[in-house]
Amino acid sequence: MARPALDVPTTMQAAVLYGPGDIRVVERPVPQPASGEVLVKVAMCGACGTDLKIFDGHFPQTPPYGAFTPGHEWTGTVVACGETVDEFAVNDRVCIEAHSGCGRCDNCLIGRYTACLNYANAAKGHRASGMTADGGFAEYALHNAKALYRIPPSVTFEDAVLITTAGTGLYGLDVAGGYIAGQDVVIFGPGPVGLMTLQLCKQLAAARVILVGTRESRLELGRRLGADHTINAREVDPVRAILDLTGGQGVDMAIEASGGAQAPQHCAEVTKRAGRIVVVAYYEDKVSVDLSAIVRKDITVYTSRGEGGNNVKRAVALAAAGRLRGAELVTHRFPLQDIGKAFQTMRERDAGTVKVVVTP
Ligand SMILES: [Zn+2]
Ligand SMILES: [Zn+2]
């Protein structure tokens, strides 16, 4: 027996991808939560670069055109719980991790569920919301109970919509060993991942956090969020500037969140001997990097995908303690009907755009 639900309509408005660049808001049935699933009334859903790839038809393993609602950074209120769900109750406010592993493959068994070996295999229990299954550009969305996190009243939906993003940064730090207290960190890329990771590094007591970008408005936001130094790579050579700031030694950790073709090589040049590089970005093309220099300097390179390792739970705790600000990154809000405009705004990358959200 499903648990008591709020008054949920049978149909809803949802954005459906009909082909590359063709997204339409149509009426679809409201899904019913099966065992272990939760139905959420979406408050808002963030759009990111991955959505543009999905929108353009360049993302693998999405469901067929005409039957798929994207959106993987959403938050909202629980309206119904499927059988066996006692972790949540109707009216709980929740945020999500996009990836929900199958729970039965080798990687899931060791906690690496964002690298689930049954990726996109819904029959085996895998779901990546908004990537391999319907997501949050809709009035209602389903997710597995294990991929939801309750948020306290003090955390607004604007803050919560960035918690999934913060989970990505925190997972990267986690994979790289966690401790950064007292260390100098450089972050390439003041996008949402970079700006959330910057705050996390400050909260984890990094000595100095240096933020490198090309858009002054984002660097300014970075300073407001705690960056000790910002470097505009259009104005100065970032490698020179970072080496100057660190007495020629380089930083203890470089975090690559920009996806810029030059950034991995810059990381190699600004990381000190025996330092760490963490890559949490995707690239347009293959990138070229002096691997011999990385070996000579005894640098360890880590990569991580998505918001794994239960790090969204940690991000919720930081947000609940007032130590993680998401709302300040939200620069544009669009109603669901205008989702096309939301994607267009992201693509144009005008100066003031940081996080674009869509509200059903
Ligand atoms: Zn995203
Ligand atoms: Zn798995």
C-alpha cells in the first residue's frame, strides 16, 4: 500500500525533448511512486552545461525523443511515497543527487554509485534523474528514496537547487583524500561547480583559495563568497600570477572546474611538487597536457563524476549550518513554459549569467 498522498492531479505540465534543440512543454501523466520511490512536487530545477548537451542531442544513453523530460538539479516537496519508504513523509522538503546506483554491481557495493556498472539500466534499478530517466523540468518528478535528502526550513529552495552542484565539488575533494586544512587551493572556473567548491574549500579551512576565470562578474561573486584572490585569465597569465602568489612553489591542490582546453596544463604548471589535481570538468575535445611534468613533480591527479559518496548529505549539513550559499548564484528564473529561453540564456553566456533555474 502506498502511503497517504497529498491531492495530486493525474496530469501535469512537463518539458519533453522531441529532437535536438526541440523541447516542448506538454501534458503528461503524473508518475506513480513504485516501491522505494518518492514523488516530489518540483519547486525549481537548475539548468547546467550537461542540459545543453542533452538538449543538443550530444549526451549518451538518454531515453528516446518524445518520451524524455530532462532536468537533474531539482528540489521540491514530497507529495507521495511508494511502498517501503519510511525515510520520508509527505510535505518533507528535499533536494537530490541525480545519480541513483543499481545497488548490486561491484561499484555500487563499494559506494561508487555514480560509476554504476548498470548505468542507464532501469530494469536493474539504476536511475540518473534527468539523464537516463525523467527529471525535474516538470511539475512532478519521481526519484529513488536513496537519492533524496531532507532539507530544514532554514535552507531555501534557491539554496537547495545548488546543493546537488555542491555535492559534485565535495565528492571531488572526498575522492582526493578530503583534508585541505591549511593548504593553498586554486580553482579554475567560477561557474556553479567552482563557486560552490570555493565555499566548501573555505569551510574545510583551506589556507588561501585562488579563483581563476575570465568573466569579471563571476570573479566578483567569487570574492563575495570567500575567494582570497581572483585572477582574470584574460588580463594576466594565470600561471605566472599563481606562482607569484605562492612564492614560486605552486599550490597544494588545483581543482579544474572550467572545462577550458588549456586548464589541465595550467593545473600541471601551478601545482607544487607532490600536490594534488582534481578534475571535475568535461571538455569539448581531447586535451593536451604535459604528463611527464606531472610525473616528475610527483603530482596525483584525481577525477570524479557527479555527486557521489553521500556528499550531498554533507552539503545539506553545511547549508543547514549557514555555511554554504546557493541562492546568490541564482541569477535567472524562468517559468517552465519558457524553458527554451532558459537554455538560450545559458548558451549566450552573457556577463551576468551564473545559475539559471526553471520553476514549474
Ligand atoms: Zn548539472
Ligand atoms: Zn551499480
